[in-house]
Amino acid sequence: MDNTTPLPVGLTKDEIKRRVTEMVRTVFRKTIETASSQQIYNALAYTIKDYLSDRWIATHDQYESQDVKVVYYLSMEFLMGRFLGNAVLNLSLDETIREAMEELGVDYNLAEDAEADPGLGSGGLGRLAACFLDSLSTLGYPAYGCGIRYHYGIFEQHIENGYQIEKPDNWLKFGDPWSVRRDEYAMEVRFGGKVNSVKDEQGVYHFVLEDYHSVLAIPYDYPVVGYNTNVVNTLRLWDAEAIDRFDLQSFNEGNYERAVEEQNLARRLSEVLYPADNTVAGKELRLRQQYFFISATIQRVLMRFTEKHKEDFSVLPDYVQFQLNDTHPSLAVAELMRILMDTYYVSWDQAWEITRKTCAYTNHTIMSEALEKWPIELFSRLLPRIYMIVEEINRRFCANLIDWFGNDPNKIRNMAIVADGQVRMAYLAIVGSHSVNGVAAIHSNILKTQELRDFYDIYPEKFNNKTNGITQRRWLAKCNPGLSRLITQNIGDGWISNLDELTKLKPLAGDAGFQTDFMRVKRENKVLLSNYIKQTSDLSVDPDSIFDIQVKRLHEYKRQLLNIFHIIDLYNTIKMNPYMEIVPRTFIFAAKASASYHRAKLIIKLINSVADLVNNDKTVNGRIRVLFMENYRVTLAEQLCPAADVSEQISTAGKEASGTGNMKFMLNGAVTVGTLDGANVEMLEEAGEDNIFIFGMTAAEVLALTQSGTYSPWNLYNMDYNIRFVLTSLINGTLAPGEHDLFREIYDAMLNGYGGARPDEYYVLQDFQSYKNAQFKINNAYKDTARWAEMAINNVATSGKFSSDRTIRQYAEEIWRIKPIQVKL
Ligand code: NTF
């Protein structure tokens, strides 16, 4: 870097005022007084982006000059949340901006609120990717996030008459101030066609694709600012356009529609995110999207590599690592092979060795509905050359299997990458990678001993665990200023870059003064949430009640049903003992259901029906309140986490790979009620059993019960009066006056099985009593305020392990083998 041109290091209050005023004037032709919040927000965003550009450029200069190894985190989803607040926090500009805005007479909160929340992900997998990017930059690791610039993110959820209604999420409506469009790096991506072989001058045959159609991939780069560092990495999202924007000939012939057809076809590629989580839709467009961003990314990476290292691909793994975020980017394995062989004439064996050293795969779920398999017909039609390569990978792999296991046709058929008319993407990823990891200890063990056991047998060295984490910058420093301040006052602010420092809070957990401060902050956060609820849904909730929160995707395995059944049971109990004393509780739900997931949508309706019943019943008299908040998204999670007393993490043991919401609530001082599932297991290890409410079957018990084939919900129904009462209320009109059969499907699913599924597949009834006991203990524990405060503080104090900084360091050291850089300005 040329150090004769000094780079600006600080952005002063006056400079911010000047730039924002100027921007509003030149871009929107407004004065500060007349500009809308939206316009102020845009001006601020441009100002900050402008300011961080020097660091962004310096970071890339550093990559170049040091010729460092870079990790490319390949993901169909990046659920980033709003940019402005995070960038401002990480650049330590928060106070300066607030002051500047105040002096300009601008309401900064309104301006911040004008930013759209880009929902380019559907749940945990996409949010994890976003936390990882924050940690990568903060720790100074050279990295790109690579994905798709969907024009529409996950749908906006409205609740009408208790039902989920989906509306398109046009997050780009007011512009996209954080991105930089990089036409100079546009890539051509080819679909369809047929494969031919042609002889080169040396008489060697090579495969070429003919009669294909192409799409142009255009990268939009977004800055990822690290905390307290000059490192700014890049999130590169590819957008699709037609190669010939306009078919001029058709246009001249008067065929206007033909002329724009190409463009429309191309644009569909990056139009919308498939909003499914833990399921696959199996749509052709989805496979196109996958190849689109993978091909563009890998072409570009190899192009950059050859600029430096010519065609010495043997060292590619020393400079490039691809991390496959679940199976969605598995095509990377075949695409890298294709380019190495077809473009650079690398031999199969060498290309294969390079590919396996360069790729690594993370598994995020064992739900069988989420296993990606593509029909051969579709795959080979859309990607004929890629299909050839996958077939050859498979042929060689199956030949090896015979060496390993002898000729065992069942084994081979079970493990083959191509079998039963389908391409199995997980197996392609495993075979083509040097690392396969799960996302929590229990999950990684299940992969080794059950789901991927055959692969573990042949590749034990590949398997490893990387327990998920979350970034404390967004999930504490930014979203919970009250608690952040309190912590910093007591132990300093080292926790923002080293979360383990929170253990310094341990001695304070029993300190009466600190407990009082802690509970005061919690109450303030609950008041803030109550006000927001009042504003948005006109419901009054009592900030002195227990805030009991379950927010996550709506999925049967996550068992929102268990929660709502317990609420129905509590309601029944109050009805029978009208003077019963319980600590008032506010049960809050928020969740999006996949648009085509009928059962999940019915559960949303059920929650809302229970809310109607409970909230309007005079006997209940406010002791319990139930609330379904619409349109769950990052921004809403940021408001909910600080205000939670109880965090519901109640999936059927063995089903939730890790969970990350569980960590956010722990970090913000909620006490968890949870099963021994996913990262809850490790939360228990960290917090100790006195500070968490564990209930229900273990994963081993679930497995044993399933295998025994003896589970009988009818027995529970007959033996347990409360269960009978809850289930009966589903079909006797209590919950759906005039629509008796509305929830019969759920009743049937519980007792008889519905649509081919086992009765009560997720053991809601089996765990019911144990859950109820845990809830009863919570009620009693909360009465002892000092004890409760101690538990909550202990949770914060022991949450250090769950920083994504720890996770990323492990990926970097154990899988990617990359080193941090330092960027000087
Ligand atoms: C999710 N998986 C898991 O369901 C969560 O338990 C986990 O915390 C996150 O991944 C992040 O690892 C998925 O969203 C998917 F797509 F794999 F199903």
C-alpha cells in the first residue's frame, strides 16, 4: 500500500453533518428539515459506506500484497439484518452519529428504522452465515461471503384472522446504498446444451458445451465491517441479467415481447429466495440458482488465482478454501472439476486431489425432508457437463467402495452419489470435501453414529464438530444497550471482542446490588417491548409478568405445539381453580411457516385461537397472556432477546442440529427451558444444571422409543386427564367456535397419525408431563427474585463459548488453515 497518501481515520460530528446535509441536497433535492427519514437514512448509509471505503480498499490491497489464503463461504442464504446500526457500532461511530443527528434536529431512531431488513435467508442457516461474516472481519480473516442477490427476500408475514398471509418482500424498493455493482467482474454462466468432444492441436480430446444458453452474473459487493479493526471483508451477491440485454433483431422486427423475453428469463434466477427451512421444494429454478452462483463464484476465484499463480493449480488449496454451507452449494465440487479439466486441461486425478483439498462441507440438519436430491432427468438436462462429471465421480467412488467393503450391492446402493434416479447432493459434498462438520457436539455425533455412519467408516478423518455461535456485537452490544452498559461498567468492554471475559460476571451473580441493577435493566427492556407491542398490536402486556418467548421457524420438530398445549392446560387449570395463584406470564410466539407447509400454518392459527380465548377470558384476568407477533425477522429478534425471561428451546431431542436463538437468549440473560438437543446440551455444560430447566426424553431415549415401535399416544391420552382435556379442546369447539373441525387434523396427527406419518411423530405428548413439571418449577423459581437474578446472570456469565468468534477461530485453524491479516491505514 502506498503510505504517502494518508487515509482518513476519523469521521467527526461536523463532517457527518456536512456530508448528510450535502447528500440530501444533491441526491434528493431536499433540505435536512424537509427530508424524509428514508432519505436521511440513505444519506447516512452513503456517508458511512464512503467512509469505510478506504478500509475496504486497504483490506483488499493487503490480500493482494500478502497473497494470503482466502476462505469463500458459499451460501444460498445470508440473513444479514440491517446494515447501518451494525456498521456504526463496529466502527465505534454510534455516539458521534447520534450527536450529529441531534444537532441537525433529526430523529436518528426513525432514520435507522427506515432501513429495510434484508431477509435474504429463511432461518438459522442464513443467520449463522451472517454471524460468521461479522466474526471473520472482526478477527481479521481474509474472507468472502458468496451468495445470491435475491430481489425479494423471505416473504413478509401478516396475520389475518389468525392465519398467516404472505406478502412479497421488496427490500430493494428504496435503493441499495450499501452495495457496489462490479460490472468488471461479471461472469457468464451456461445452462443446458449438449456436450461434445473436440480434438486440440496435440490430438487430445476435450469436452465442450454446445448450444447452451447463458446468463450474465453480476456481482454486487457489500462491505462487512469488523469490530475495532480496519478489516472490511466482502459479501459478494450475484445478480442475473441476460447476456444480450435486448434482442435488437426481434425488436426491429416489431416483436417487443421476444426482445425482453431473454431478460425476463434471466432475471427470474435471482428474483426470489425459496423460503423453506429444513425442507426442500425440489424446484428446477432452485437448481438453476445453485449453479448460477456457484459457477460465477468459482470462475471468478480461479480467474483471480491464475492472475497470481498462472496455471499452477497444485497450490490452489494453499490459497483458496470453499466452505459449503449445507448441501446447497455442493455443485462447487463438480464445477471446480469442470473448470480445472475443461478450461485448464488439468488431468482428472490432479483435479480431484485439488478439489478435495479445497472444499469443505457443513451439515446443518438431519431432517430427511431437507436432504437435497435432484432427479437425474432434470440435472442432466440443465447441467449436462456437470452431470457427466458427477457420474464419473460416482463411478470411481463406487469402485472404491468395492475395495473397502467387497461387492456389497446394498452398501453401494445406499452410499452411491447417483442412485434411484437421483443425484444425492450431500454425498457429493462429503466425497468431494476434506472436512465434514456438524454444528453442535450432539449433532456431529449423530452424523457419525447414525445418519452418515457409512461415510464415517470410510473417512473418519474428515468428520469433525464446530459448535455454532452468534456474534455478540449484534446480539448484545447493539440490541441490548442497557445490559451492555451495565456489563461494561462492571467488567470493562473487553467482552465485545472476547466473549469469554463475561466469566468475570460470575462473582457478581450473587451480589445483591448487581442483581438489582440487572433486573432493572431487564425490566426496562420489557417495558420497551411492551410499548412496541402496544403500538403494533394494541395489546397490553404486563412488564412484571414473566416474558416467556419462543421465536424461530415454525416446524413440527421445534414443537411450538408442546408450548401451546401447555398453555391450554394452564388455561384449563385456571378455569377449574379460578383463584389459583401463579406468577403472571406473557407467552410470546413469532414464527414464519413455509408457504406450502400446511400443518405449520394450522399451528399458527391454533396459537392465535388460543390467544383469543385466553386473552379475552375474564376468569384468567390477565394472569396469562398469549401473543403471536407477526413477521419474525432479525429486527424483531433484536427487540425480543433483551426482554426475555424464559427462552423456549423445546425441540424433540436429536432433531435440532444446534439452534442459535438459544444462544442469543442466554447471552441476554434469559433462563432456558429446553431439551437435551443441539447446543442446549453444551449450554447446560457451561451454565450448570442449577441455571437451566432441562426436561424430556434424551436423543437416545427418542431413538429407542422409535425403534421399539411401542409408542402409543392413546395410552397417554387414556391415562392422563390433562392431555385428554387439551386434545379434546381441539375438537369440541372451545378453540374454534362454529368450526369444530378446524383443528381436527392436529388431534388426529397426535393420536392416529395423519397422512402416513406416525402418531405424534415428535413426541409432544410423551414429553408433556415432564415439560409441565419444568414450567411449574419456573413459576416457583421466579418468585424468588434474587435466585432468579442469579440464574439469569449466571447464564450471561457462562455464554462465552457461544460467540461465533470462537467458532470461526476453530474453522480457521482446524479446517481452513488461514491466518489473520492486519490492515493499517
Ligand atoms: C439449521 N438448518 C438447523 O435447523 C439449526 O439447528 C442450526 O442452528 C442452523 O441450521 C445453523 O447451523 C437449516 O436451516 C437447514 F437448512 F439446514 F435445514
